Amino acid sequence: MNKIKKLFTEHPHSIGETYFEHLICAAGYGLRMIVAGIAAIIHSVFPFLFETTASDLAKEINGDVDSRKDEAVIQEQTELLD
């Protein structure tokens, strides 16, 4: 059982999250990516619609991921100093 639990928790813990925190965040990214994909498909047929939606969402997700990485590094450094 412990090996199975480790499969689900090792990565989230490595970035300073619980399994459920990681689940919510990753699912949110996935949903935003789906929305961006649908907007891009609609835009491909109707170029006057959703002109920047997909790229805006991609930039937003990328910025959020970078910010979360920075927070995880700061948290790790703080724990090392304590």
C-alpha cells in the first residue's frame, strides 16, 4: 500500500503540495487548456472570433506555473533554513 500511496503523492510533495491541492490545480490547468483548444478551433473557422483567447490562456497558465515553481523553491529554501 505504501508504494501505491507514494505514486500519488511523491510529485505533489516535491512541489510543496498535497495530493488534493495538486489535483485541483492540475485539473484547473487542464480545463483551461480545453477551453483554449476549443477557442482555437472556433477561431480557425471564424478568424474574427477569439482572436487572442488561446494565446492569452496559454500565457496565463505559463505565468501561473512559473509563479508556483518560484513559490515551491522559496518554501523549500525556508524549510532548509528552519
